[in-house]
Amino acid sequence: MVPLRDKNPIKITPYVTYTLIAINALFFLYELTLPPSQLEAFFEVFAIVPKEFTLSLQGQGSIDLIPEPLTLITSQFIHAGFLHVGFNMWFLWIFGNNIEEELGGGKFLLFYLGCGALAGLTQWFFSAQSDVPSLGASGAIAGVMGAYILKFPDVEILTVIPLGFFFPTFRIPAIWYLGFWFLQQAVSGFASLNASANIGMENGGVAYWAHAGGFIFGAVLGPLLGLLSDDDNDSSLL
């Protein structure tokens, strides 16, 4: 899956996107050094635990190393497995560099972390009494995708669709590719309202509400930060 933007090459080096990928990779490498009991404790501290987050909003203190609201940020840098971190970083690389180009590094970092935090709050809203840690960069990356569909709706995404033993490629406009992805997350979110929780996320290990929420907030925050502005003079240097 690759966006085809040959006529619009990246104008700046996406240092923030590179840095976010590197930090996520370093956190995951650290996780691999932890035995299962310590890894579980690590998740309990740095991931969002909805029930503990709810208690913190009610004024009840936590014995964790960091304040519970701060997990809205720290949870974005920890992952539950190779596929989890691999797919997230792949999507961040595909879509993040183009949005960073448009917003500039500073605004993009604010945008990314803001989308991730709001996505975490969306997931918490629908599972406020769950004691299962919620973690991963998926919500922030969904925000990037929400911004991308507004800025580059007609950009074709080269996509491989397996058909038995064949792997043909198709060029799908971003508005259809990402639009279908969002619809899938929203429908799955409603379907998971009564589902039991699994490690890290709801319903089979996927935080559908974080994905859907991140996507919507990305579509809102992007324009507020000037994503749709036609003035390209200095915005890429911020």
C-alpha cells in the first residue's frame, strides 16, 4: 500500500515522523527485554487503564509512577506485539510524512499527540469501567488518516488485494480506501459495545472506538491547524 504522489514530491524531510517511528521502535525493543510479569506491570503503568482513569477523574489517587491522565500520551508509544507495532509504523510512514509536510514539524507533533490522546478518551468513554490496559499508536495514526482523506482525497493508493494464489494490485482513491476503513471501524465499534475485553483493546484486540475517534478528530484538528490552507510559504518550516 503506497500513495502515488509523483507530481507532489515531499518538500521537507519528515523528521518528526522519523522520530516518532524511532521512539516507538525503541519502546518496543525495551518491551522485548521484559519477562511477562514485568511487561504486564509496564502496561499497567504506561497504558490507559480505563477503570483507573475513571477513578482519577473522580479525584481518587493512583499509586502508579505517573499521573493517570499522562497515559493518554505514554500509551501511544507501547505496543502488544510485532504485528501491532509493525502495521502501525507502516501506516505512520505511508501517511504521516505527507501530513507533516503540509503542517510543518511542530504542528504535526501537536496534531499527532492530540489525535492520539482524543482517540484514547474516545475508547475510554465506551469502556470506562474496564480494567484492561489500552495501548498503541493506532488512534494517533487514525487521526493522520482522517487528515489525509481531507487533504488528498483523490490521491491513488497502490493496494495489494489477495485473490487466492494471486496478489493483484489496484489503485484506489484515498477517499474510498480510507473512507471504507473508517466505516469498518465505526461499524465494528458498535458491534463491540457488548463484547468482552481482551488485552490492550476491545473485541478481539482491536480498539475500534479509538480508531474511529482518532479519524474524526484528525479530520477536525487538521483544518484547525491550517491543513487546508493554500498558503505554503513558510508553513513547512514550523
